[in-house]
Amino acid sequence: LETVAAVPGMVGGMLLHCKSLRRFEHSGGWIKALLEEAENERMHLMTFMEVSKPKWYERGLVLMVQGIFFNVYFMTYILSPKLAHRI
């Protein structure tokens, strides 16, 4: 779970950052908040990695799951940001 928990914050922050640049307007602090959430989840994952010492195949599984979830969440966010935030 910790391996994909940072994805929503990163996707949301990234897309809001790009939108803010395109429209030349401030995000109201949302970009920073979402990226801080992603960083917080990353730190949880780093702590878990120190405790569990995952094998190479477990790391490969994490890479695959993150890749799939990132792309699905990215498309969801593009189609409906409101739905993505609810997820």
C-alpha cells in the first residue's frame, strides 16, 4: 500500500503545476500541499524498506504496480479531477 500511496499526491501536484503555468495563476497552495503529501508517503515507504528488506522480485512487483496505478490515476485525474481527489 505504501508503494502507491504517494502517487495521487504526485500526479495531482504535477498536473496542477502544469495548469498553473499554462494559465499564469496561483494554485492557492494546492501544489505544495499535494507534493508534501507525496513526500510524506515516500518517507513512510523508506521506513518500511529499512524494516522489510525487500528482495529484487518484490521491488520489480512494486515498479510494475506503481507504473500501472500511476497511468490509471493520471488518466482519471485528466478526465475528472473531482473523482480523482475523492479516490
